[in-house]
Amino acid sequence: MSRKQQLLKQHRRNKRLGLLVALVVLLGLGIFVQWWLPLLLLPLLWVAHEAWFADHLFYSPAEDYQYQFPAQCVAYRIKLVDGMVQVQSPLQLAGGETLVLALGLKSRWLGRFLDPAVLLSGDDCQTFERGVAGLRYLNLTGLGELLAAGQLRLRGRYCRLAAEGQLWVVPGSDLRQKRMMVIAPHADDAELAAFGLYSQAQETWIVTLTAGEIEAEHYQQMGMTKAEAARLKGRLRAWDSIAVPRWAGVPESQCVQLGYFCLQLPTMQAAPDQPIASREAELADTRLFRQFNALTLPGDQDGAPTWNNLLADLRELLLKARPEVLVMPHPSLDPHPDHICAQAAVLEALLGLEWQPQTLLGYANHLHDNDRWPMGDSGAGVALPPQLEAQQAWAPYSLTLDLTTQRDKAMALGMMHDLQPPAPFKRRVRRVLQRWLAGRRASPYGENEFFRKAVRRHELFWRRDL
């Protein structure tokens, strides 16, 4: 059993046990104190659960994050003196580095009900789990001048900061000066992870692997059958994958939708020659979702949704675009099945190919252990995500987005049809309660949770130079 499954099982067991204990206490109060007390306390307990205990957090906030940095990264000891960061040896910065501060955090009592955060000079705020009591990694990228001048101040909100920490300086060139290809398992993945990066790149290609046609209940409300709604949703998201990057200046000829079917990539990978039809659209031909492409690809010959066709399409595109930088889902941080297979397909397509990229960048739009990461509000900084086992040392690579770029990114997300339907009623009620009782703010850009998560001061990737 995987660690995520073990944590999920433990979380559900603890929740059932807590509910059972609460029920016994309520029954006892009703029998031995006042019959009406359970009727009063039950809705109050539900409100408390939605406001403070509804986050999906599958680890203890008291656990340390574990990161292993590559050998080329340089570590400096730091001390906090009256909140000012003092580097204990001369700091060497050439510009363009990613800066990460490993620092212990300890939640105050209010930090169990209100989100603890570290406030940084330059109006940044990086938020962590309620009840945090362990080692965390702050993203100081963009604050190098203040840090070098000894003018960077840190202040804990609802948490205490350790007096000493370790600053990691991660060297790296500016990848925006290179040819880039972004691999998106679904329409909107490229924008969520890398709009700021690809909108500033010298040359960008966007390759979207699936139509993302499933879960089309919003369109069924228009009177369509399940299959009709899935086909319409797939066509809309195919259009989005071609049209929205134009907002960032990417030519239509360099945006490609491969049209394979959502959540079917793992099945395709297991049987590479076998066509795998859509789960909901009653389709076994990808060409309906490839009609907006400016290019003809090997998979267009028969439209068969097979792994071998996917590999052939990717090889054709890699040889045509010859990207120096490949941006795709991180192999271990992002657990979505299509994201795992997207990364695997690209690496398999590269085997033996005459063109090889110089750099891989991994991103995580979904997370194993914490569905709120990046925590905090729109516009805030992005700290490193929870990682509880030190894994292969990909170097963090962070880009700082100015306010204009953040707003452009928000508008790009707003054009994505999949982020437009309103949230379910229960989720909207939960957000109102969390706003009133837990101090969480709604994103000014949109209702979907991804507006809060993705429109930030930083875009964060993991870099591997080949």
C-alpha cells in the first residue's frame, strides 16, 4: 500500500472515530443534561468542521519537510536578529538564482484556527498548515538584493520562527531565453503551471495530450445526453488549448491538441497497440478533438487512441520544435494519473531521438498530501510544497511574476471553459464559513480554487539539466 493510501486510510479512520465519539457525547448530553442540547450543538459542530477541519491534509503538521538539494547548490547559515535575516558568511549572488530558506516554524495557539504565515519584506506572505511545528522551506526568489544588503525582514503571523536556518542558493540560467515546449496533460495545465514562464520565453510550443472531455455534468444541464455533453466539453477544451496561448503571444501554429481521452492514458500505456475509447464521449477516434490543429501528425492517419500513436505524435513534434527546455509534470510530486503518464510518454518518446533537450522542468498542479497547496491567497509567494521523504535531487527553479503578468495569467485562466462553472453549493458554503471564521480570503480573479492557487508571485518548477 502506498504512503498516500495509508495516510488516507488513517485519516478516514480517525474521522470516523471522532464522529462516533462526538455522537456518543451528544447523546449523553441529550439524555443526562437537556434534550435540546444535541439539536443546538450539532449544527455548531458542523460549522466548526467546515471552518477549521475540512482541509485534506494527509500528514501531521508537526512533520519536517524533507528536501535533498543537488551538489551545485550552495548553503549558508543564517540568523534572525530582531526579525532581520543575517547571512553568516559573504553571500555570492550573480543574479537569476532561486533562493530557498529552510526554517523551523512553530504555530501559536491562534495558528491552529487561523492560517500561520511568514510575512516578508517586499509585501510577500507565505502561508503554511494550521498547527505547523516543523521545518519548512520559504521561497526568497526575487528578494536577493534585500537579502544581500541585510535588509530582509521576516515576521511570523500566528507562528514563531526559529532563530537560525539555512539558506540555499540554487544557481541557474534564465530559461526564458531558450526554445521551450510545455507538455499539458489537459487544457489549462500549461497556463496553471507556466503561463508566466512560457509567455516570456523566446519561443514556445504548447502540446496538450488529452481533450479533458469527462465530468461534463455542467453541459448536461443544457439538455444533452452524457455522451453529447462530453463531446461538447472536449471540443471546447480543445479550442481553449489552441486559442488561449495566443493571449501570451504563442502562435496558433505552435499550439497542438492531440485529442487523446481523459484518464485513459494509463490504460493506453498498459496496452500500447490497443485503442482505448473515451469513458463518456462514446468515441474511439481522436480526430474530433484535433480539428483545430495547424499541423498534420502521425495519429491523424487513423485517429486511433493508442499509446504508440501518442509516442509517434510526440516524436514528430519534438523533432519539429527542437525544444531546449521541456516543461512537464514532475514524476513524483504530481500524482494525477494522466500527469504521470504524460511525463512517462515524453521520456519514452525521447529515447533514441536525434534531438534531445538541454533542460527538464517539472511542475505540480496537483499534490499528494495537501490539496490546498500552494496555501495562502492569490498574489502571495509560493513556498516549497510538503515532501516528507527526501527524493531525487531536482533543483527548485522559481520565476517571479510582476502584477501585470499575474493579471494576464488570471485572464488566461478565466478563458478556460473548465474553470468557469460555479462551485457546488456545499463548497460555496464552506468557503463562506472559512472566510468569516478562519480569515481566508476569496480570490479576486475567479471562484474556482485554481485562481487562488495559480495566480501567485512565483511560479515554481523543479529543474534537471541533461
